[in-house]
Amino acid sequence: MAKIGFISLGCEKNTSDTEYCIGALLSAGHEITGDPAEADCIVINTCGFIRDARDEAEEAIREMLALKKERPGLRVIVAGCYAQRNGKALGEKFPEADAFLGVEPQHAICSAVERVLEGGSFCHAAPPFTKWQEPENGRYLLTPFWRGNLKITEGCSNRCSYCAIPLIRGGLRSRPLEAAVGEAEAMAENGVRELTVIGQDVTAYGKDLGRPELLCDLLERLGALEGLRWIRLMYTYPDEISERLTDAMASVPKVLRYIDMPLQHADDGILRKMNRRGTAEKYLRLIERLRKAMPDIALRTTFITGFPGETEEAFERLLAFIREARFDRAGFFGYSPEPGTPAYDMPDRVPEEVIGERKARLAEALEEISLEKNRTLTGRTMDVLIENASKKHSEGRTYRDAPEVDGVVVIKGAAGRPGDFVKVKITGTLGVNDLQGTVSKERNKKL
């Protein structure tokens, strides 16, 4: 048996695939190592969503192939989205790589590793599956033990004109409800307290199974699991946030008053060109509905600026929308031309320098809102999930903060162990997104 190392790039969906790969290899008797220097084989699970991600993937490939040059016995496998989309070109660019796998590499990883360790090559960037394929050999969580991701869909059928995900990962495939609940139950039994529900579009969950409201059923089932404390929704499509989903979020106590719903733009003309189904007016009505049902909800979104044909007037409408909607969190991206997508051939490209300037203006507007909202939390006592702890200070997150992408609470002194929930009195802000606080005198809760 061999020692296998992993480099996992990109989003949480990719990380989930890596966890299944590790589970499969452990089941086959291999050993996993975090040190490339001692690995017999390195697997690079790449992201190919936008240009920056592809650049990052190529840099990781170069680094591992340089290590292989020093250690000729090392084997390098390139997997994931970039390999799925550009496997042939990558093979020509990096002929020293031993194997190329596509998306959902967990289903072929053992065969690939065994083949390359025997001195052969392996290429299995087959077309994406058309139905959900349940992993058969378990999963090894790469997240801290108190939090984990539950992947409930694969692929996407929305066909936004700028997005290559359907070309890379195929159309929507929903995970059977019992399989999703079963994995969540196993994670809870192993100490997971915060569960983040993920997929390319979690609000589409069940559509391909003839059950378009299946996400609501899932949340109710997850809310009944012992051990779980927080259930967080990421990657929702705004047009699919139904009245029933809103009610489920408001009525299931463990479902956090937090939702990530990428809107991408707010100019109706640009939204039509993006092949998005919403309008600025519809988005504002949705936000009003969510806040009416859950006044303390934290709203996260993403926007793309610089889409072909985005005039200064269209951009100003987006900027005005952000100020009116008053999101708690937002990410801003410059348009990335993706070959094969309808937007790639659209005229009226926006210059890169203009895109950079517009991103900065959007971020500045959002920062003012986020800081103002953070200041209103001063004096409030909030449940905080501890992430890091020492005698001098601890760090954690409130329900308003998703792991890795939002803010943290810095707590003076020891507040508990990582994975504990403690009550913290917020004493002030630290920058735009972060807070500071002290352990509350109220009785603290732990799970």
C-alpha cells in the first residue's frame, strides 16, 4: 500500500469530492499524508471555474511536477473541474503528469492510483454522470471535527450565460433524501455541530426527482437529528426560495437565520443577458419576505461586474440596488470570459481596468453597510462557536458568519475549547466584518 497526498483547490463542493476520494483510498488500505515530500502519489483536485482558479491549478501542478523531477518515483494525478474541461490540453502542457481524472474523481481514484503506481498512465475524464452516484467507501472530513459540509446536489441546469459549470459538471443530479440524511446523522454522531448544506444550486434539490420542495423536507429531517446545533444554507438560487422554504427556515430552530443567495446583478437588462430569471424588483420583494419572516436574518450574496454590455448606467443601478437592499455580506467578482459559454462571444466587453474600478466601488459601498450593521450588535449577547482558543484570546463565529468567507468574533481570554458554543457579549467591532467580545456571565451552552 502507498502513501497518498492531496492538494484540494476551489470550493467546498470540490473539498467534499476530495473527502470521498480519501475515504475510498483508506478503504483500499492506502495511507494519507499531508507531507508531499513523503508521498508516493500526489492527487491535485483542481478548480476550473474561472481564469484565476485555472492559474492556481497550473501553479500547483508545476510545483508537484518539480517535486517529481527531484523524486522520479513520485506519481502525480490531476483531477477535478479543470481536468474535466481541459484534460487534453493539460496533458499536452504537462506530459509529466501520470493521470487525469474528471469531476467526481472518487469513483475512479483507486483504479487510477493503482495504475500509476504500477508505472502506467490513466485518463478517465468521462462525461459527467446523468444521475447521482452515491460514494461507496465512506468519507474522511477535512474540516475541523465540529463542522462539515453536506453535499446534496451535483451539477446545475440553470444555464446562466456566463457559467461553465453545466459544461464541466453536467446537469442537476439530486442525492436521495435518505442517503443525505444518513450521512448527516453519521457526521453528527462523530461530533459535527455545524452542518453546511451545499451544492451548485441547493434550491434545485429534488427537481430532477419530481420533488421540487425536497429541500424543505431535508431541513425538517436534519433539524430532528441529535447533536447538530446549526444548519446553514449556501448556494441558493433566489427565484427558487419559495414560501415553503422561507417557512422552513423560520420554523426549524436549528436552521440558521442565514442564507447565501447569489444574485449576480441587479440591472434587468444585464440579468436577461446573463440568462438569470430574476429582476431587481423581484429580488427586493424576496428580501422583504425573508426579513419579515426572520427579522434577524443575515443575507449573503455575490455580484459580477464587467459583464459584456454593462454600461456605467447599468453599473450605477447595481450600486444603488446594493445600497437599498443592505446585504450583510457580499462577494464581488469581475466577469471572466469562459470559452463555450454564450457570454463568451457577446460584444461590448468591459476593459479590465474598468472592471477593477467597479469592483472597488461595490466593495466600498458594501463595507459601509456591513460596518454599520456590525456596530448595531454592540451590547448584544450572542451564541458563538469557538474555532481557535488560547489563554490570551479565542476566536469564533456567530450564526451570521459562514466558515472561511465571513467574519469572526475575537474574545478576550479563554472562552472554551474549539467546537464549544459559548455566550459572548459583543463589546465592539474590529474592522468591517469582525467583532470583539467577552464571555457572557449568562450560563454558557455546550454541545
